[in-house]
Amino acid sequence: MDVSTFYALFAATCFTLVGLWWNVVQSHPEWLRVPALRRVVGGIYLSFLLPALMGLFAQVGGTEQPGIWRSGFIVAAVVGCASTLRLLTRERADGTGSGLRWHRIAVAVLYALVAVVGAAPEIADAVGLRPIQAEALLLILLVMLGHALVWRFMAGEGRPSEAG
């Protein structure tokens, strides 16, 4: 599969996951009433939205104009990393989400790697990949962690008390 086809399918899949997640959230309005739960719900939303947006940037820039996808990846990764670190900080301060701490740290590290490869694409040469391929692998890992987060959240692990 060529990289352009991969990113087209990847972006469409991630946007579908965003829609599916919002259907789940819509059936649980109580999640949005509790600040700690609302933060987790928003974090899951970003787990699928940001990779979807990066997939679109990869399609627009492709290999012909790498500056487009690299810039898009860097901005989205910085937003993802900052949001994840903010969520970690808030959860630590209010004592919620401790079951998801290592998961969130892994997500922050992956976002940082996405930004680094976007800023210094020659790093991908060290593992024998083109930069856009290395980014694709990192995005796959991000979506895998997003799925794991949904599973853990839906199973009640790391979920803050819905009572308040």
C-alpha cells in the first residue's frame, strides 16, 4: 500500500472513530456534568481527532510538499502533548485517573516523537524509513493507545467517580 492510500484510509477511520465516540458520549450525558469525567472524555476525543487531522495534512502535503504535512504534524503533536500533560497534571492534583497515568505518559511521549520527526525528518533514516512512514507508525501507536483508553474507561478503570 502506498503512503497516500494509507493516510486516506487512516484519516477516514479516525474521523469515524470520532463520530462513534460522540455517539457513546451522547448516550452518557452524565459524563459531561462531572469536570474530571469531561476531561477524560475530551482526551479520548483528541486521541482520534488529532491523528485524523494529521492524516489529512499528510494527504495534502504528501511527498511532493513535505513542509505541509510536517507543519501540520508538529502543531497537532504539540497540541496533543500539551493537552495530555495538562490532563496528567489535573488528574494528579485532584487525585483522579491514577489508573491511566502510564497510558497518558506513553501518549505524551508518542506525541513528542511525532513532533520531533516532523521537525527533524532525517531521524527516520536511522530506522530505514521515510519520515512520512515513521510518522504513520507513530500514529498507528497513538490510535492503538486511544482504543486502549476507550476500553479501560468503558470498563471503569481509571474513571473518576461519577458522583463528583
